[in-house]
Amino acid sequence: MGAMNAFGLRRAASAAAPADWFSTTYGARLGMRSVTFREAIERLCAATGPERTIVETGCVRERNDYSAGYSTVIFAELAERYGGRVFTVDLNARNMALCRRVTKRWAKLVSYNVCDSIAYLRAWPDGEGAGRRIDLLYLDSWDYPLGPNDGADRDASQQHCLGELEAALPFLGPQSVVLIDDGDLPGGGKPLLAKRRLAELGWECRIDAYQTLWIPPAATSPGD
């Protein structure tokens, strides 16, 4: 049996290293997101202990939809195996209801929040995030449109992503990881403005593909 964590929940024992577990269980199903998810998980688990905090904006909204990342499921199982807690926020109540059903097995390790993600992140220290640093921030809330006449909606998606990042920045630590989805798309994708801001702040981009992965200037590599 696994050890108990600070939330009074028993952690499942796992012999495999977190990144290896991820690759074996989910890697082949995630396609272009596999490399970035793997490195995010490897860095997260190398730098943090079993009380790690994962925050995602935008939740799983279809069963077995690995083409969209299936992040809530991956993060919840990661928390069960290696410790941690997942905080997910989505504006759409129907999406969150589906997410609850899909992640029912890990419900005690997941906090489900239906609200605006920027407002949620701004209120982080005054709510359930009190005293908690965000160790992994995953931004994937506002769909990035691909239509030829969607310029205004693309701008809105990019501005919202930047707003999420700005709201979360005070609660990130020297070993935190920021992962943003939908990057390799026309017009710069969802993270265009957020990437510029991270670069201004001296963060290092480790991978910039369909997802973009960033670490703070002081962060060390796994194994250092």
C-alpha cells in the first residue's frame, strides 16, 4: 500500500519513474503533446515532493479525447501514483461535469472549479491555494480558433492566456513549470503573448512545439 499524504489520502505505490510511467501509459496516445508532457512531469517530480500542486485552466471535456491532451486524467493519476493535488478550473459547467465523471476514480485528489480562470488565479492565495505554491501551471482554457476570419477571437484567446499567466505569476516558485497548449498554430497560437512575457521575465523556453514549456531562470534540470 502507498503512504499517506498531507491530505489524509493514501498514495498508490509506483516503482516506475514518473516520466517512464507517463510514456508507457499515455505517451503513444498523446502524439505531438507527448514530449512536452513528459518533460513537464519529469521536471515537476524531480523538483517537488508528494505535496506538489498542479493547476490547470481548461478541463477534460470529452471521454478518451487524447487528441486534446486529456490533461486532467493524466495529472490526477500522476497525483495518485506520486503524490500531489490537482486544481482544475473551467468556465463551462457542462465541461466540468464531464470532467468529474471521467476523473471520478481520483476525485479526492482533484478540486473542481467552475468560474473564470483569471479571477480564480488572482484569488489563489485567498481561497484553496492559501499557503500553496503552484508547481505546475498548465494553461489551456480559451479555444484558439483557426478560421480565416477569426482574428478577433484569436486575439481574445491570446489575451486571456496572458491574463492567466499574469494572475498566476506571483504564486510560481523557483522550480515551477509553465506548460501552455495550442502553440504551433497560425497567428502564433494561444501562448503567443504569454511567451513574450515569460521571455521578458527571463524564463527559459525548454520546448516550443505544439505545446510550449518554460522554467524560471533559477530552475535546475532533472538530475542536477
